[in-house]
Amino acid sequence: RKAKKRDFRGLWITRLGIAAKIHGISYSKLIFGLKKVGCQMNRKVLSEMAIRDPEGFAAVVTEAKKALVAA
């Protein structure tokens, strides 16, 4: 069971990394920007959003980028 959880977390992080690169930001900067904004979405939700709702994910990435620029 623990291995399954670990595997899925790795999958979500990989998906987010690829989706973030498409939008011109690294995974770590995306997560840092989202923490600065106060976004409560977890990696599972974000990875599903990147696949099923690209426009919504783009909006989330834009907010994370704004937070990084404001710093």
C-alpha cells in the first residue's frame, strides 16, 4: 500500500513537471509560487487539472508566476 502511494505521488509530480515546463516554469518554482499564493490544491488535483482542464491549469500557473515576480 505504501509503495502504491509513493508511485502515484511520483506520477503526479512527473505530470506536473511536464505541464509546468510547457508553460515555461519549473516544477519547484510552480509549487513555491502556489505556496506563496496560498493555494490549497494538492499534487493529485493539480495533475488531473493539467490533463483534463488545460485552461484552468494555465490560470493556476499564471497566478504562481505572479507570486514569484512579486517576491
